[in-house]
Amino acid sequence: MQEQDHDRLLRIKTTGVREWNHQSSHYNRYEATPYSALEILFDEYEWKTSDRFVDFGCGKGRFPFYVFHHLHASAIGVEMNAQLYQEAMENLTRYMERAKSSRATIQFEHIFAEGYDIEKEDNRFYFFNPFSLQIFQKVIDNILRSVENHPRSVDVILYYPTSEYNHFLEIHTVFELWKEIRLPGLYEDNNNERFLIFRLA
């Protein structure tokens, strides 16, 4: 299924790349995770409908919509850019017009990633290189503080992982690399085409 076809199925608009006129050194351009990559991820990654996924730098919301629609799990999108947040909310309005009732929830927060208050139900955290290492470190620190207050197993899922993110998690945190999922046909030409899943059990 093509990207646009999958968007039409969900009644959302998430395709394209968005560069920023005033590009910050801390925030990267908008680009959604390919649907084909998400299909591979969730074919190989074990999850439960009781999980709650948080997508940092969610853009127009593709990952949260995918999780909610296909996994029937709750998802939260965190986005600091006002324009992208507005587009995610417009997508949510269109999607919910035909969505089936579910115990799962989907929501979007217009806030800087490091300002998002990690809740005790949040246990799966997704990153597609949304921002600098400095911000990533702050977000991971927030996650670890939440786990101290409410002990639970949590996963950090990285798509197209940077060496800086990997090094920080492996050397400076208690997270351990639990699984690598390579994208067939893409990883052979570009070894960034993979997911790394770090787990704190």
C-alpha cells in the first residue's frame, strides 16, 4: 500500500517533508516514518493493548494514528511546532468521524518534548530523530525519574538511530539494547534503516 493510500484509509494527511525557515540546531525537519517501516516494526515487536505509546516530535501524527488504529493501543503525540500540532489536530478530527469506539485513547500535546510530564501509564517511547542530543538527554532523564516514582518496564524505540542517541543510552543510562529490527531491502544500502529498541526491565 502506498503512503497516500494508507493516509486515505485513516482519513489523515501526513505525507511530505517540512523544512523550517528558521531551522534550529536543536530541532530537525518534519518527516514521517514510512508506513512500510511501521509494518515491519510491529510484525517483530511484541506489544499489548494496555501499552501506551508516546511519540516525541510526532509531527502530523502518523505514528500515534497507526498505533491507535492497527494495534488498538493508546498513543500520545508530543509536538512543539504549532503548525504541525494544528495539522495533527485536524487529522484527529477527520479520523474520529469514522473511528470505532475503543478503550484505547489518542491525543496530542502542544509542548516542548522536555516539558512533557511523563505519566505512569506511559511505557513505550518513540523517537525518529526529532531533536538534538541535549533535548533527548532531558527527555530520557524525565522517563527515568517517572520510573523511579512508578516502577515499570519501559522501552525506548529509535528509528533511523543516531550514534549519539545510541551511545548515550548504552553508556550513560541503565537502558539495555534489547532488539534490532533491520528493514529488508533498505538496510543493505543504508545501515541507519533499522529500529533499535532499548529496554529498562
